[in-house]
Amino acid sequence: MNLPGFRRFVRPGIVVEVARITRIDAQVQVGAATEAVTVEAESPLLKTESGELSHNIATDQLNNLPVVTLPGVGGLGNIRNPLQAVTLLPGASFANDNTLRINGMPNSSQSIRVEGQDATNGMWRQQNQINQAGVDAIQEVAIQTSNYAAEYGQAGGGYFNYTMKSGTNQFHGAAYDYLVNEFLNAGTPFTDRATITNDLSKAGQHIRNTQRKNDYGFTVGGPVLLGKFYNGHDKTFFFFSFEQYRESQFITSGVATVPTLAYRRGDFSAALLPRLTIGGQPAVDPLGRPVFQNAIYDPRTTKLAPDGSRIRDPFPNNVIPPELMNPVALKIQELIPLPTNNNLINNYSIPGYTNFRHTTIPSFKIDHNFSAKKHLAWYFSETHTVSPSANGFTQVFTAAEPQDDVSYTTRINYDQTLTPTMLFHIGVGLLHTNHPAIPPSFDQNTLGWAKNFYVNQFPNFTGLQNFAVGGVSLAGTAGSMGTGFGVEYLKDIKPTGNASVSLVKGNHTFKAGGELIVEGFPQLNYTRANGGLGFSAQQSGLPWEDGRGLNGTTGLPYASFLMGATNSLTISAVTNSRLGNHSMAAYFQDSWKVTRNLTLDYGLRYDFVTLLREQYGRMQSAAFDLPNPAAGGRLGAVIYEATCKCHFNNNYPWAFGPRLGVAYQINPKTVLRAGSGIIYGSAPNNAFLSYSVPDFYTFGAPGYGLAASSLSDGNPYAAGNRFGNPPIFWPDFSPHYPSEIAPGIRPPQSPFISIDRNAGRPPRQIHWSFGLQREITPNLMVEAAYVGNRGVWWTAPLLAGQNYNSLTPEGLKATWGLDITNAVDRNLLTLPINSDPVLARFPNLANPNSVYPGFPANQPLIQALRPHPQWNGVPPFLGPPLGNTWYDSLQAKVVQRLTHGLTVQGTYTWQKELALGLNADTSYVTPAPFLINDVFNRAQNKQLSGFSRPNVLSIAFSYTTPAWGKFKALSWVVRDWTIGSFLRYQSGELIRVPASNNNLLTQLGRGPANNPALWGGGTTFQNRVPGVPLLLKDPNCQCIDPTKDLILNPAAWTDAPPGQFGTSAAYYNDFRWQRRPAESLSLGRDFVVDRERKIKLQVRVDFQNIFNRLFLASPIPVSSGTFNVPLTGTNPAAPKTFDTSGRLTSGYGYVNWVNGGNTPGAPLNSGAQPRSGQIVARFTF
């Protein structure tokens, strides 16, 4: 700094972080300009100029700690992820890319910016690595977490800004390799090498699957020099980064469930379990016969009992006769491998197989100074990931879909200094992501059914497994075989732009600007065109049990499959569609230096976001208030924007977000900082809504125990089908839902998309914080803050009461005279409308067409009484915006900058996280799904977030040993050794309250098969017994043997009475699983080549779970599927079952121990994570 008549002030080594105002106090002394006052000091740790709450993490800091790892336990890993940086922050959590949560806000609601422009994965925010930047190409990650400036917005759980590295006048760069090999790993608990080697000398040794991971690359930057042609010193600079991740695995610990030899013959005698009970009393059918769990019933013997219910006769000895076995089912069964042991489940050891993943990220940045006032920067990167996604099954039914994702990110930014106090910026960019998910082709003619579906791929079979006694569960979703759900070629095309002007005037720093984001999702969609056939125990069970509240069920899904009786059929045509939306924003802000010690930040931001729409209006939406020609004019029709001359939703025009922050420097070492602001989020997450944009049709069973279709027919809507059904095509704007499946028969059938009128309203959050920062020494700072927020209008499909299309106890009584607490009335709801008991109460139903023309007579009474009897539940994609979040916390932080070779950062968070209607920015296929008890009693569903961790402590440190005295040899031996560690200790994961067996929500039409209940439970809760311990053992006692011990106490719960809602909450703070510390340690050495220490080689080894602690899978993990997924440990009345070796396989509180709990279909990171290691070598110059 030069001023006439004063000495020149010099302050080298100042680091100006992204999105942060750095205050430097200049010492002005009288003297000649040729004299200088030089202050050697780093930037101050105190933040004296702003009240916002943010964190800046340099990649050099990440590279020196065992934080950025190559994740993957029980599956393929991924390239290093810069988002792992959030584990260093208070109030934040991160787990393998699918869980990113900051300050209690919904999971995956973050916004990611690269070079100031949006780079968030719009397909699904849980998959960030599909388009991520290379870690070593990033200079710094700036994370705004609370009450940030008005220039930042359209974010929920954090605003991440990646600043990419640039070249300088000096050439600099690095080369590195992160190596993972199984010799650094511990074995997987509860495995035995003898089972895969047939070598008894290996008995007792744990399996260590072969792992070969390399994450290597290099960077180089400097001036552009082209010999005589161009000298770019002080003018043009480049920076190039190349990173590649290569992993290969040879997996020998894979297990699956296949039919036993007896099951393949139709002999299910081994599956027969003890007699079922109702309310603790032995169950008998209307004829007085005992009812046994998993008993297989003959559908040919279906008849009406004296009480009007439907009953059947069980097969003798639980054996299906050969003549009832479906020939198509038998052909499919021939494709399934034979078991390798005598267990009912986990009875097939998948032969060792190879899998790999390769991810490559080259990036390039050019900076050019046209003059001292004009600067242009261009950045480009490509992220390309390929993998066969092998699962050990090479048969035609494999669910493996090869991965070949490519994403391109480019940015052009121009900055110009218009005057000494005015700066202009403009930037444009493009994010282009390709996501093909296409499985191998398959000729469906080989199955021998009558008609094929619409694409040559293996069909998708689901629901084939009983989790206690087996069936089929191959790789992929539990209980499934065949091609997975999402089969398509999807693109995300996102052009972006922003502009701003900054002006410094007096003690004000003004800034105004705006941004534009346009996003499109074109796709070629094969989803459901291969045919989706779902199976259930109902078709081979006793229909009488429906709604009776038994402690289990009869029938088995695989028995239903062998008889060719499906429970549901889902089909669609091959389609080509495009979704799209856009957003705009404008802002104004000012940083006002009121006095030397007081800074006031204020600003206003306006956001306008639109909802996803189909390009040509071909996406459907359920209109609940319009007459349906396909249902005789009953209210509830399907409309399309292409033909309705309407828009599905109203975009919200009033998203104004004021911001206010204050920083007051109480004394030179203490700063009080406070702030508050209203921040709006982005439009609802696509969450692969694109899969379901084209019309598809799901045909459910016409009644409990009846078949939706026969395997022998294949596609009943193919051209020339025996039913006379018209072929399916798209787009088809004619009235459907319900569709006619036979002349004069239109069973209920739901559309799959409903767009709420208020959908697209961006979530609104009110943030606030109040805290103190204190400088203990120039390099040591402590701070503590109260951080809170309240969120409203989050997308919450589970709270869309109208979409459940269900009944209420009050409505049943007032409108129909039915009392849900009365056993006779409850039974009546599940009886077909043509049964005598129903007709005695509702004589008008003698003519089923009185419900609507084509309503089948075998439908249950509950269907006829629904508000829209032509439908079941309708998924409320993209809304409604009814979700709420609450967050309050104490966040403390200690930072010691490099002092005597030691750097330390510690954080502690004490927090309370509550939610209503959501735990993530989408309700579809997400960790910790929100649980609904009574959707029509909205406030009653407020609960602890499934991600709740009241106490979180993290400590990160690195230390480099100094040189020792004048003895060069000794000094060389002891200096430059490095040790680093990252330690994280937190409360245990919540355990879900057990689901009730009283079937209340099924009786009210909100059961687990009813979308949207499919994603939020579909059952009420059991009641907690006061004073009874919830756990039989302390999960942290290190005394649990999961092959023998059941952990949860069934006596702590009593089932809700028939016809009543449970009174328990979804979660209790004192009902948690074991704590799972994250303890990482690195040891290494720096080999310095030059005296200036600019050229060095670092070699180190990093270990995760350094103490090899045994982590057990949670018995009822919050990250599992919803209640409709029959996890083996969820029912307090469930009996214990054992394998042939006497080891537990189910029961209340069963802890999955197979392969350490890391079996296919198990929740991510739910089981054992034995010690793992990686070797790091890094050369920098």
C-alpha cells in the first residue's frame, strides 16, 4: 500500500478465501515512499467483517489428513470425493455420496457450484460423483451453512462453491497415487475362508476379498510459453489436472437365496412354521381349522365360508402337486442355480467373480489477462465412469446394468475493473451429463409364454422371497431377479449464467447481480417395457386372513410364482420424452463498515423457480376434481397439459429473501457475530421422475389372494392377445385409469403421477446464528455459536392426504355406518362386494356398476367406499410443499493453525433435529425414509429425524516432526515424519419403533401396497410399555454374538388394539443402536528435495477403523426400506428361526451377521466395516 508522504506498507502471505471478507489493518507511518513497513503474518483467524456462518477448506488441508478416502464396503468404491470435506464441519454429516446433510436440513438438498455456477446433479442429488470435479483440480471448497449473503441462494443443506486452481507465473504441479490393497485390510467378520476354499486349514480365518484400487493423477500449471511465438508471462496461464480411479475386485463372499431342492419340486414342508395367533390366541379359520404360518393353500378350492369370507383348503404336507406348476415358471426356475448348502436362506455361495470401476477426470483451465483490468478464465472438465456392475450372475436374469456415465462441465468467466472501486463480472457455463442404463438383451420368446412385452430384455420379477424361509433373492433388490427398475438413456443438459457488479463507496461495499439456470432431461425410456411382474404370498395363502391381525401370514411368494399367479403386472411402451425447468435470481447486498469495530451486512434476494414439465405436455397428472369418462363420470380423471389447455401448477412469485448479519469486535481478540436470513431452496428434485413420465399401467390383484395375471399369458396387452385388450402406445391421451381388461370389466387402476397445484413452491428456510469468536493466540482460535433454522414448504409427497385415496375412521362411521373398532365391520371391509354380509348392509352393490361401470364384483368393500374407487393411491411426485424441519444446536469449534508443525481442528455439535413429512429432498428411494402414522392428523407425525445424532465430536490433527539440532545425520532421520488423524464420535443410529400387526392402515386403504404409503410405512406403530427396557443388552457392551443373541426386547411393546392407531412415536431418543466411531490414522514422511521446501515427496499410509472395532448391522436400520419391506427383525411377535448350523436367521432384534451384514440389498454401511488401509504417495513441485 502506497500513500504520499508515508512509508510503503507490505503484508505478504495473505490468503484471501473464497466468499470471505478478510480484514488487514495497515500500519501507516510517516516517511519516504522508498521506505517500507513489512509485517510477516498470516491472515487473521478472526472473522470480523461478516455475520454469516461459513467454512473454507483448502484441498491441501484435505490431502494431509486421512479424510478423503476411496470408499466402498461390500461393493465398488468411488473416486475421491471433495464432499468428504463436510465431515470436518460442525452440524454436518456425509456417508458415501448418498447422505449429505448440514444443520438438520433435508438430506441431499445442497447446491453445488463450480466456478460460481450451478453444477448440482439434477437427475438425483444423491448421486454427486457422476459429475464431480477432480479433488486436486480444486483450490478451495467454500461451504456456506447459515444466514449467508444474498448472492447465494437456491440451496437447502449447504451452498458449496468449488474454486478451481489456476496457473501462475511459476510452473508448479503434483503427481500422486492412492493405492488400496486387501493386504492392508482386516477380514470380514462372521465369514470363514474354509467355505470358499474347501481347505479346512483355513477354518476360522476371515475372508478378505481381493481389492485393487488406484486413484492416481497429476497436475501442472504455469505460464503459457510457446517459444518465439508467444510469451504468456504475466498474461496467460494454464492449469491441467488429470485424475483416474481404477478398481478391480475379485469377490468371493457373495451370497444369495435360491429355491431349495424341495421348493423346486413344490415341496414347502420345511417352510411350515408354528400356528399363527390373533391377539395372542391360536388362529382358526371359519371352519375351525388351525392356521399355520407359511401354509400353502390350493387356489382351486376357493369358496365362501358361512360368514361370507373366502377360504381355501391347504395342500397336504404343504406340497404343490406337479399339475399346478406353471410351465413358464418352471422354465424360469431352470435358469436359477442350485443351492450350495441346506439352508433355507443365504443358501447359495456366488462363485468368485471380477468387477471393476474406472473413473477418469481430466480438466483444464486457462486464465488470460487482456490488461491489468480485464481478465478471462475458461474451465473445462470431463467425468467419465465405466463399470460392468457385475454381481456374480452371468445368466440371462442378471440385474447387472453396465455403467457408462459421462459428464462435461465448462465455464467462461470474464471480470473487468471498470473503475478503481467498481468491478464487473459475467459468466456462462454448461453442464452436460449422459446416463445410459441399458441391460443386456434377451429373447423373451424362450420363456414360452403367449405374448412378449415391448423390449427384448429379461422381465423384472419382484417379491419372490420370504425373508425367514427363503425363495429367490439374487443380486439387486431383495426378493428380485431380472432387469432392474430404471432402464433408460437419460441426459441432464444445464446451461447456466450469472452477472454482477461490485462497488466500493466510502465505508460501503455494494454488490448487485443475478443468475439463470435452465435444465432439460431428454431420455429414451425402456423402464417397465420389459414387463414387471410382482409376486406375493397372498395368491398361495388363505384369503380369510386379510385384515385379521395375525402375527404372520400364510402362503409364500415363491409358491405363488410356481403356480404362475402374479400379484401385480406393470407395463409400458418404449418412449422418448423430455422434462425441463428453469430458475432466475436477482440480488442486492451491502457490507457496511459502520464503525471500526462494527460491520453490518444486509441484502435482499429474489428467486423464481419453475416446476419440471414435459416438453410437449405428455406427462400425466391426476385431477381429483374432474369427472372420469372411463369410470362413468366418477370424480378423478387423468389430464395432460397437451390437451387440457392448462398448467398443472402455479409457480410461486414471491420468493423474496432478506438477509441481515452483524459482526462486532468487542476487543482485538473477541468478535461477536450474529445473523439471520430467509433463504429459498431450489425446485423439487427430479429424483428420476423421468422414469415415470410416460404412461404405464399397473394391474393389481382384483382381490386379496386373487391373481393379477398368469405367467402363461406374458403380456396381456400385446397385439393379438387372447383377451382382446388393445395394445399400449404412447402418447395416448384417451381416457384410461381404469383400463378395460376384458369386455365390461375395468378393475381399479391408478395413474402414477399427481402434480399438486402448489408443487414447485421453493422451500423457505429461516436461518439464524449467534456466537462468539475468541483469539487465544495468533494461531489459535475458539468459537461457539447457537445455530438454528426452521424450514417450511419442503417437498413432502407423504403428506399428500388426498393422494392416499383412503378412508378415515370418522368418515366410515359418519358416511357408511361402519365402526373400524368393531370386528364385524372390519371384516366386512375386506370382503368382496358380492358376498352376502356385504350385500346385507349395502344392497345397492348387488349391481357392481353402481360403483362405476365395469367395477368387478370380486373387489373388496373398502375399494368401493374409497373417494375415488376407480383408483388406489396416486404417487404425488414433486409435492405437495407441506414438509417442515426444525433444528437447534450448539456448535463449537477450535482451530490451531500450523504451529511448531502441529495443526489441529476440533468441532463439537449438540443438536436436536425434528422433521415433519420428509428427511430428504425426495421421498423416493432415500436413506432414512420418513414414517407416517396418520396422514390426516398431520401434526401428529412430527418426529425425530431418522438422521438424528444429538452429540457429535470430531477431531482432526496433523503433525510434522521438526529438524533436530545441528547433527545433520540425526536431524535427517527424525525430521519430516508426519502423523495425522481424523476422529469422529457420535450418538448411535436410531432404531425404528416396530410396526403394528393390526392391519389398520390396510383396512383404511393406506396399507404398504398403496402408493404413496409404499414409501412411508403403510402401518401404524406398536405401543411402548412404560418402565420396560427397550434393549436386552447394551449395544455398546461388546458382548453381543449376533448368531445367538436377539437384542431388542419384545416385552417393551404391545400391539395397538384392532381398529386403533398406535400411540408411539416413530423414534425415541433412548432407542438407539451402537455408537460407530470413525477413527482414521495416517503415518508417513516427507522427503524434501530443495532448500526452499517447494519440491518434496510424501509417502504415507492411511487406516480407517484403525482399531478394527466390530460394527454390527442395526436390527431395524433407519436407512432400510420402508415398512412394506419385511425386514426380519421388525416384528416383536416374530418367532426365532435358525439355519442348519443353529445360527439365528430371524426374530425380533435379529442382527444380520451374514458377511458382516453387508449382503446384497442390505442398507449401505449398515454392517461391519473392518479396518481398511490405503497407501498415498504425493510428489509436489
